[in-house]
Amino acid sequence: AWRDSSRCCLGPPRERIGNLDTLAPPIDYFDLHTLLTSRGCPMHCTFCGSRLMWGKQVRFHSAEYVLDMLETAVIRRGQRILSIKDDTFTADRSRALAICEGIRKRRLEFIWSCDTRADYLDDALLSEMRQSGCTRISMGVESASTAILRNINKRLSLEQLFDVTQAAKKYGIHTRY
């Protein structure tokens, strides 16, 4: 988009980047404490603008790409605290597990947090996250009313939220809503 004299102009829509790993890692150029490792969210909550921003398909950087970014942040840039600000970091469980295992294998020592949803977490994943340095998860809850959750298409049960909160607490992970 651009301004031409007194009017705003819009260019044609562009195709989204299919393979996010082709992008240069921002951590190579900037001291960042916040990282994006994916684009989008698989859910369809009525209030959220994620689909407008990132499109309908969730796209992920590979676990290897993310691990290389984390290694650069920790080893080369000296970061000790990082925040992963994906819409739903654990949307791809196997990728999240591979990242956690890779952090340990590469002996990267730092603490980190992420944003996710209660329905994309389980006991085993929380355990792996904590072992790799995760100290806090932020979960969108929006309401404690099941009627409101249903009306906004949140697809989250308060029981799931309670169970995940208890499991996170068991592993020493702080929860934020």
C-alpha cells in the first residue's frame, strides 16, 4: 500500500511464502528477545485476526531452523531469556517436541516462554518443555463462561484449562491467561 498525492493505493495481493525456512533469520541481524517460529493458528475463534494477518494455513519454520535461531541467540548473542510469540507454539506437537529435545541435545542453557492453547498441551509435552527451559506458558482463555466460549467459537473446555494448569504447576511452569 502507498499514498499517491491525496489517495491511498493498493497493489495486487501477493502469494504467501510457502517455506518459511527460506527467510533470513532476524536473530542474525538484531538482538531479539522475542522470536516467531510460525505464522497463523489452526483455530477459528470469531474474535481473532490471525487468519486475516497470516492466512488460513498455519506455516511453520522447521525445528532445525528454530534450533539454529535459538543457538544464535544464546551462544552468539548471549541471550538468557527468550519468548516465543507464535499464535500457538505447540500447534504441531511433534515439532514442539523436536525443538525441546534439540535444545537439550545442543546444550542450550536459557529460559523461555511461549504462547499456546490448553488444548494443544498435554502432560508429556509440558514435561519436555520444562526440561528444555520453559518457565512460563501464556494461554488465551478469553472467558470463564462456557456459554461465551461457545459463542466465540473458542473450542476450549474449562476442564481442559484446569487440567493443563495443574500439569504445568506440577512441572514448575507458570501459567498466564
